[in-house]
Amino acid sequence: MDTTIGIGFLGAGTVGGTLIRRLVDDQPAISAKTGLDLRVVKVAVRDVSKQRSFTVPEGVLTADPSDVIDNPDVALVVELMGGEDPAGDLVARALAAGKPVVTANKALIAARGPELIAAAESSGVPLLYEAAVGGGIPIIRPLAETLAGEQITRVMGIVNGTTNYILSQMETGESYPEALADAQRLGYAEPDPTADVSGADAASKAAILASLAFGTWVGFDAVHHEGIDRLSPADMEAATDLGYVIKLLGIAERHGSGVNARVHPAMIPGDHPLASIRGATNAIYVEGPSVEELLFAGPGAGGEPTASAVLGDVIDAAREVLAGAQVAPRIRFSPGDIVDFGDIPTKWYVRLLVVDAPGVLARVAGAFGDAGVSIMSVRQEGRDDTASLLLITHRAAESSQRKAVEAVDALDVVHEVAAVIRVVSDEA
Ligand code: NAP
Ligand code: HSE
């Protein structure tokens, strides 16, 4: 039986370039292990004159993505361009042409997932996206297959390598711009790193995790997201002093018959397992009544680990091509309610810059109490004109916290509300 599968690439940068190099260099080993003869047939890039980290025969590189999709020798398309446009329409065209698609593009799946999954189903071909969440960590397939029968209650974790790398480097004294530049150089960041630092990349991943975990489609727009761009070194130091670490968390939870997914910085206790996850490593907790707590952890960004996950999908899709059977999506999505982010109670860390005078603490506590927010602990730092008050509250909804913060901000003894950060502790 001929086991040759022609592969066409849309994009050959950090991830695509690494995968092409592996397919060329490791071809005998991959073939010996899988029985497949995977051939790189056509590769679309923006600039064909750019120097590449891989070598392919002349004529394989093209600047026209149609040369990939319409090529009769391409049996499987790998999309590693990134972004929604033009990647989305190209993926839709490939699926409509009956070609399986493998992608690492979380932005695209989170934005157009239902439409593309339906297109794959109507052509009977796979649309695989293991590398879209967690880089080299297997998490999509476990959720969509191994855990398909589990009534998952929560998925929570660190799902963006760039921001976790930046926060880890800042803990060692490196500046934010230096750490971001390193993350870009190391191939962790998105082509536009705003997606990383704003929390949008993690929101796409949280949307995908929530959809697969709960079987209700949660699109990107339904995920509240905040990034790390407003975190200051003062809060990172304060967190350390209080025994916490600040992490950017993606959280997807079942609430009654509804679901919620969100991304925001959170203070977590220093002895929490996620607190020790550093650099570009990702870690994802999955909780359910039967499996209790599962932890998936590993390299969450970068060319090598991500290409490894894409390669796994390529091998899977190639087997489906050779089997010639109609492929159906693993998970069926049913309608469900999206629970509003503001209704979910949490503890809060609030840093205030206040006048250092008698009675200030009582007035601040009074304003919190009037808004129905109870204070769990207070620490004062600094003396003279301005002192820092570091408050941690008991659990309160966002609306109550905002009311409290507005009232405190209006007090003449408060110079500034310098930070408000969620605290995730006993919920984990
Ligand atoms: P990248 O290094 O910027 O590579 C993008 C590739 O797409 C480049 O080869 C670029 O061509 C090509 N391209 C972009 N627009 C194009 C267009 N209109 N026509 C033809 N080619 C075009 O990006 P990456 O880091 O490899 O990421 C690729 C995808 O993987 C993204 O969806 C990203 O979210 C996802 N991902 C990345 C990582 C990671 O750690 N980097 C991890 C997980 C998932 P040129 O080379 O000529 O510029
Ligand atoms: N830019 C992403 C990150 C790549 O830093 O996590 C992996 O999806």
C-alpha cells in the first residue's frame, strides 16, 4: 500500500519552519515509527526571498496560498500563518475541497470554530488543533476524547507562555520591555505580541478549553480578558511579601447549567502548584467528579514543542486520509448559557496609597463595609506623607468590589487606588 501523504503548508515561520525541518530531517525515523511517508509538497510564505531555517527543493516555496490549497498533490493542509485573515478563508477553502487541516491557530478556532468544524464535518475530514492550546502539552485530545464522558467542573491554568515568561523574569529583576523582547527572540510571542500581553491569546485558549470541557461553544467574544500590561513591580513585590505570586490565569468553570470563561492576572498562594510554574511553561488543571484533579504541564510555547504537537496531528490526519473513512467531530456542541463574569465572587487584593494619619484605616474599612465587602487582612507599608495599604478581602462579586473601590477613591485621605487584583486561593 502506498503510504505517501503530500503536505502543504500555509506559513513556515517559528512553528512551520521547525516542523518542515523535522519532516525533512527526521523523515526516516517518522516513517519507521508510523509507517507513513510524509512529504512536504508546497509551502506558502509571505516573502519567498527570506532566509529559512529549513531546506526544500526549488519550486516548493510560493507566495500564493492557492498553490497549496489547489495543488492536487497536497492531501493535507497545515495552517501555521496565524491570525484570522486570510488564514480563516484559506482553511475554509481547504476543508471545502475535502482536505484535512491541521492548525495551531487558536485565534482562528476561537473566532470561527463552529463554522470550520461544520465545514470539516460536511466534507468528512479532520480539523485538528492540538497545538492551539498549551504548545507541546497534549490537552485538546485528552479533553475531546479521553475525558469526553467526564462531567468536568473546572479547567484552570497558565496558558500563555510569553506572559508567564515575562512575569517570571520580572520576579528576578528584569524589566518588562527586556523580558518581552527576550520572549519574542525565543519564539514564544505571537507575531503581534499585543495578543499575548493583553490576555487575548489566553482568552482564545480559554474559549477552546471551555468549549471542549463543557460541550457548549464559548467563542472568543464571550471570554472576559485582562492582561499583564497594567501590573507594576510594586504589586509583584507586595505579592511576594504577602506570600503570593502573580500569574495570568485562564479559568473555565461550570456554574449550574451555564459556563464562564475568563482570563486575568491573579494572586495565588506561593505554595500553590501553579506558583512554581515559571518561564514559558504552561500548566492546566482539569477538575471533575471522577478524575478529581488532573494536571497537564510542559513547554507551552516555542517552535520545537509546538511543532511536536502539530506533527502528532499531522500523523493522525494522515492515517485518516489513508483509511479513507468519513471523519466526524469528536465533540458535539449544545447551546448553553454564558454566566456573566461580574457575577462570580472572588477575593480581592487592593493596593491604596493613603495619607498616613489616625482614622484612615477605619474610614477605608467603613467604605468597604458599606459596599458589602468584608476585609480579610490589612498591611500598611511606608510612613510620612503617603503610606501603602495592602488589603485582601473576603469573596465579593465584581460589582460590590467596584462600589467599594469607587467609595474609597472618593475619600480625601486616599491619594490613589493603585491596583485591584483577584486572589485565587481555596477555590483551587
Ligand atoms: P510566525 O513565526 O510569524 O510565522 C508565520 C508564517 O506565516 C510565516 O512563515 C509568514 O511568512 C507566513 N505568513 C503570514 N501571513 C501570510 C500570508 N498572508 N500569506 C502567506 N504566508 C503568510 O508565527 P508562528 O509563531 O510560527 O505562529 C504560527 C501559528 O502558530 C499562529 O497561529 C500561532 O498562534 C500558533 N502558535 C505559535 C506558537 C509559538 O510558540 N510560536 C505556539 C502555539 C501556537 P514569512 O515567513 O514570509 O513572513
Ligand atoms: N504566544 C503564545 C504563548 C504561543 O506565548 O503562549 C503559544 O500558544
